[in-house]
Amino acid sequence: MDSQLYRLAEAVGQALKQKGLMLATAESCTGGWIGEAVTAVAGSSEWFERGFITYSNAAKMEMLGVQAATLDVHGAVSEPTVAEMAAGALNNSPASISVSVSGVAGPSGGTATKPVGMVCIGWCVRGSPPVAVTEHFSGDREAVRKQSVVVALEGVLRIIETNSVKR
């Protein structure tokens, strides 16, 4: 893992530990990379509770409770879907904060309305409604996925430190 991701994951872990919070992840296009980043940090079992890798729509529905209607109307790569994924990660774990990601990492699969590089990221704090954003990243599949992980973890850190995902 590169040093940027490690330092970010370490900062997230320190903030979670300091506040006594546990993190859960719900990942699609990142395929568990957020979970891999945080578990690279020694002692992460003190603040990382679990991760869901829900690549298929069926997995999103079965494991996280994403509604079929949400997927039918908005698709897997949408703010409503990642909001439901983030809420579902908390509903199916004892964690206190969650992050979710779904996107089009490429090189194929993009459309006019959902181009390669479009990634939706959601966060949820227990007791609050989820928040979601849409990002447009550039580069190859690896670059899109890495940027997604960075923004996801930066959002977790921002929520813990400021109670806001606004940049």
C-alpha cells in the first residue's frame, strides 16, 4: 500500500479510536480496498468492525437492504443507492459510522449519463440520515478506484473531526 493511503487510514483509525467509534464499509467498485487500507494499520480491530463487498445488485439488496426500487429507478451507481448501502452497513453491524462506494471504474461500462470515473460515495453516522456525493475521477481503473478510497476515507475523517462531509 502506498504511504498516502496508509497515513490516511492511520489518521482515520486514530480519530475513530479517540472518539470510541467503530467503522463499517460497504463497497462495490472498490472491491474491499477501503477495508484493506484500514486493516493495514496495526490495531485496526479496535476501530474497524466489518466490511461488506457488495458488487452485484443482489448482494446490495441481500446484505445491505438496498431496495429493488432504488436500484430500478436510480441504478447501482447513484447517490440514493450509496445512501442505502451506508445505512444498511450500520443496520447490519454494531458500527457507529459507515462509508459506502459504488461507481464506474472502467475501462468499460460507462454511459452518457454515468461515464467511466463517476463514483458515488455515502457516509452514515448511527442516528443520522446518510449523506452521499457524486465524484468524477480521471485515469485508469486503478486510479479511479484509488481516488474513491481516498475520498471515502477523507470523508470519514471529516465527519469524525467536524461532523460534516462538506469540503
